[in-house]
Amino acid sequence: MALQAEIVQLPANKCPKEVETNQKLYPYFKDALGAFDGTHIAAHVPSSRVASDRNRKGQVSQNVFAACTFDMYFSYVLAGWEGSAHDSRVLQDARSKGFEIPEGKYYLGDAGYALKKGCLTPYRGVRYHLREHYLSCTKYVYI
Amino acid sequence: MYISNISFPDIQFELIPCRIGKTNIRKLSIRPRTKEELFNLRHSQLLNVVERIFGILKRKFPILKAQPEYPMQSQVKIVLALTGLHNFIRKKSTQSEIAFASQQESDGQSCTLGKFFANLFYLYYKNYINKNEMTRY
């Protein structure tokens, strides 16, 4: 565990190379340090805890919160929340437990998080998955 | 063949209504129309890194899908340790992630690769302990 803390470290407080060298991304995200999200990992729990560990899809799981940099390194991981916990609640807990976001910087989050200091979410009520839609369209057209 | 509507664009063996009709032509356009949509497009380009990293982690270490019968405390530690291992492999490995994933598919190779990384990790760990002991005295 000590080794994990040594390897998984928060990134340096500067603009990542992936954003800096990309002219399309730089104007929007020059203060972004990385991205975070939650995922569910199947868990085996005692029967007394099964109810609280069941997630919204019906499986027993633990909610794992992870932040990563744009070059695919984990920078912070918090595991062990029960599957029923909401992502934003896990984020709140992570920020109180050492996931520090420097002043003026932020991470990218998905629409499940609230737009707060240190977290940049997409616009609501506007189309989001344009690229995926594009892929499915081309598949359809070419077939 | 089943008939369905456009909300299931990907499923095979379905007859989807013609998209080139007048009513659906706006839905078909994939270019962002407003500045909010453009922002969302750029946002999704960057945010997908975190989705990819979860995919890689779960594919590389199938124990995360296996629901092992360990105490809860160990299950939490497994996740933390594997994320550390992921970072370590990424830092030290000369292979790209794609090559690693494709090699995992062929069963014979994955075992030796796993052993190789385990050895590397052990060496690094020993190094780390030595360093710590040196600083202690």
C-alpha cells in the first residue's frame, strides 16, 4: 500500500502536454489537470451488507472513484464505497481524504457530477455523444 | 428481422426507418451546431481517457470481474494495488497498451508476460525498501 501511494501520485500543477499541443483543446481546457469518474467493481460482501452494496443495475459492487491524467496514468484512486453511493458523494469524500485540486485548476467530470470549483462538467440538455453517433451513422450508411 | 425505431441504431438484424427523410435529417447531422455542442464534443474527446483507463484495467486484471471471496478490506486493497501496478507497467513497459491487450488474448503468452511484470515489480519493490532503509539510518 505504501508502494501504491508512491506510484499513484497527483500530477504536477501545469498544463498537460496533450492539451498544450492540441490547438483544438487548448482554448477550452488549458487549466485542466485530468479527468475523473467512478466505476463499479464486483464485490463479495456479507449478507448483512448486501442491500447497501447493490448498485442501480442490480449487482453487488463497490464504487471505485479514480482520477487520471491525459497520458493514461492513475493519479488518485479511492475504493471501498458501497455500490449504492452516488458518484458525487464519493467525490466529496475523496476531496476530504487527500484528493486536492489546486486553486484555479480543475478536472473534467461527466454529467453525473455537479459543476463546482475544481470540476468541469459538460453542458446539460445539449447533445453530447456526437462522435459516437457519427460512428454508428457511418456504419449504417456503408452497410 | 425486427422493426424498431432510431433509438436502437446499433443492434443488428433490425430494420431502422430511413434516416434520409426530411424529418430526420437534422438528427443525422453530426456536426455541432451551437457553441455548447462544440464544447461538449471537445469535452467528450478528453473525458474518454478515463473510460478507456477503466476498460484497460478491467481487461488486464480479470480478478476485478471475478468477485473474489476475500474480506472486504482485501477487496479494496486489491483494487488499489492493481491501479498501482497499472501505473508501474505503463511507466516501465516498452510495449504499447494495444500490443499488451492483443497478447493477452493468446493464452500461452499472457502467463509469461504476467510473470515478467511480477518479477519487475518485485525488483522495484526491493529497491524501494532498500532506499527507505537507507534513509532511515
